[in-house]
Amino acid sequence: MQKITEKTLVMVKPDAVVKGFVGKVLTYFEDQGLKIVAAKMVHLSKEEAKKFYYVHQQRPFYESLTEFMSSAPILAVVLEGENAISRVREIMGATNPKEAKPGTIRSSLAENVERNAVHGSDSPESAAYEIPFFFNQLELCSYNL
Ligand code: IDP
Ligand code: MG
């Protein structure tokens, strides 16, 4: 695979935050050499959650998902690394924890298909919407591991 340095937006979701799994979730990514270049705890309003997940507005789970995502704070994080977008998706595991490979975050920490512990951008286009949703240029750090 071609090596491209990418940034991707991760959220530790409310279920994982309230269970005290923030550190655990971040460790999965740090252990794979992904670099945290921004982080912020945010309690999204329902409207903000709807805006973040607007691509899913026609889906049957949109109301419930955005209710859940605004039920408690999330930790928004930008991770940087080679092929960060696809690597984060691998480390997270499938949306439904029942289908997630052993050793993935969702296999280990998710409750169900909705309360699934973590979000990660699914494409460069999504990352380009999701990163500035939470962070401005000044909030994105640059350093060498
Ligand atoms: P992803 O987070 O793995 O990219 P998406 O299909 O983009 O999955 O869905 C966004 C989020 O919506 C999921 O992470 C999950 O919280 C929720 N979700 C997805 N599918 C379902 C479902 O069938 N029932 C309930 N919630 C769902
Ligand atoms: Mg998605």
C-alpha cells in the first residue's frame, strides 16, 4: 500500500467516556504508533450531533444515535500517521461489536451496534468535514514521536 500521512477524526463515544474507557481507547491507537495531534472533551447538543452525523439523516437509527451522542461528553481526537484513516478503522473493528474481530476496540469495549465506544472517519472526505467540525488550525499540533 502507498504510504500517505493522513489525519483522521476519532471520538471516544459517551458509553466509553462514562465507563472510564478514554485511556484504554487511546492506548489502542498509541500502541499502533498513531500520533495524537489534537484532543478536546465536548458535550454535544442534540443539534450538534445531528449536524455531525448529517450523512445518516435518512437512516432509521439517526434519532436514537444523535440522542445517544448528546447524552454525555465525547472526547474528540485527531490522530495522524501513515494511512491513519484505514488503520484507525481496522483498530476500531466492525460497527456491530458482534461482527468485530477479536482484539479490536469494539470487540472488547462496545456494548452494542449503537453504543459502540468509538468513531473514526471513514474516508478523506469525511475527515475533511469532521476534523474542522471540532478543531481549528491552531488546535492541530505538529511534533515528531
Ligand atoms: P461506523 O461508526 O462504523 O462508521 P456508520 O454506519 O457510519 O458506522 O454508523 C454511524 C454510527 O451509527 C455507528 O457507529 C453506530 O453508533 C450507529 N449505528 C450504525 N448502524 C446502526 C444500527 O443498525 N442500529 C443502531 N445504531 C447504528
Ligand atoms: Mg461512519
